Amino acid sequence: MDALLRRTCRPFLLAFALLALTAGGLARAQQPDGADLNISPKRLVLGGANRSGVVYVFNRGTSGASYAIDLVDRVMLEDGQIIPLDEIKAGTDAAGAAGRLQSAKVMITFSPRRVTLGPGESQTIRVRVLPPQGLKAGEYRTHLTVATLPPEDAGLTAEQAAATSEDELSTRVVALLALSIPLIVRQDTTPGAVTIAGPALRLRTDGDAQDSPGSVELQLARTGDGSSYGNLEVLAQKGNAKPESIGAMKGIAVYPEIAVRAATIPLVRLPVAREQVTVRYTDDDATPGKVLATANIDVR
């Protein structure tokens, strides 16, 4: 009997894949088992007279799934990473950014908190902000996270566990997905201003993606109380010819907890001699399409 209990109580391994996505019109992640999680919009900005909004969750896969919905504070680092606040260790460089984060978590309500969707089904998540009286001016943020729940058969059955020998560890890997979008509350503030600093052309190295011959590296420097959000593009122009886009990155945010964010734009081709190369940052927030910042690169 004791031997049977030892075998049937062997643990199983649960693998959790978390994707914090802030770019593109639709956040999406796929699982090997046929689930296909989608969220729209890519971000939600509230504040002033705009106190409520909706987020749409889609299961466009071939199998049903259940999802848990929660608010998670996340911090942006200068290299563009966005990591959960509770994973930041004291005394690290990230701790400084974490200390400057203004959380919107306590002023956000949403419903529902758990949904089950069959293939092709969708669910509306209703979000509302209730700012406390006397809230000081500034930008506040948290992230709405939708996570796949493990299926009911995620564990090993007693028969499966008992089939292993005494010196074996039974495991089962279940890939779970989560998508996260920012919920931003602006209290008497506007998006921050941005400048492009130090743009430089870099040729491909062995560790880079093989489909890109090079990249442009730069820093986005933000000022003001609000974040910026936009698209980066590299334009090459020879003489009076029409500028050609030779590289782009969409959905690039610089959040208030950092003053500078590094970015690397992959190129589809390298600029040639006598081409004028310009990097452009275009708004995709309060004034979509407005050019927020430009910088030139000297190509010799």
C-alpha cells in the first residue's frame, strides 16, 4: 500500500508561458493544443470624461478553454522589457523604475473575472475607472492579464502515475498562455514628449536574425508626466526621389517610470551611398499619425 501511495502521489510539471504584449492591433498567442487566445484593443486609455471601456477576448482556436482575468502591475525597463512588479528585486537597477510606477490597480474595476469560451466564441470584458477623490495629476497604469487555466485533465491519473517505476518521476508539460494589455489612467495630464537620441547604423552580426542585413539602434528620450506610444520607421531617400521605408517597429511605448528607452529597428536593406536616412517616431496615441520626433543618420 505504501509503495502504491508513493507512486500515485508523484508530481507533474506545469509549464506556464506568459506573453506581455503591447504592440499590434490585436494581442494573440497560440497553444499547441489548438487554443488561440486573442485580445483587442492593444491598450486602453481612460481618464477625464472617459471613465469606462471594453476589452474583447476571442478564442479563435479549434478547442475550448477557460481563462482567468486579473490586474497585474508591470514595470518597463530601459531596454523595453515589461516585467511584473513582484518579480523585481530590491537593490537592482529595475528597482528604481519600480519605485516610480504609479499603479492604477486600486481604481480599476472589471467584469467578468473568469470565462470559458468554445472555439470561435468571444467575451466582452467591461472596464471602469473610479479615481479616488483628490487624485493628483499624472499617469497611472496597470495591465489587464488574461491567462489560460489548466484543463481538468492536466494532472496524471492514478493509473498513469502507478505505471511508473519506483525510481522514476512522472511529469506532464502543459503549456498555458497569458496575454496582457496596459490599462492607462490619465489624470489631468497628456502624453509625454519624445526625442530620438543617438541613432546609429549597425551591420548584422552572427547573433542577429539572418533575414535582416543590419539595424538602427537609438534611444527614445521622454519628458513630461505621461507616456508616449507610437511607431518607429527608418526612411532612405536619394536626391528628390520618394523616401523608401527600409525598417519599422510598431507599438513602441515609453512609460513614465523611465526617461529613456533603447530600441533596435531591423532593416530590410542597408542604405547606400548618398542616401539620406531619417528615423521617424509617429504617434499612435492621442494624435495618430502625427510625427513626434525625427533624427538623421550620417551614411558615409
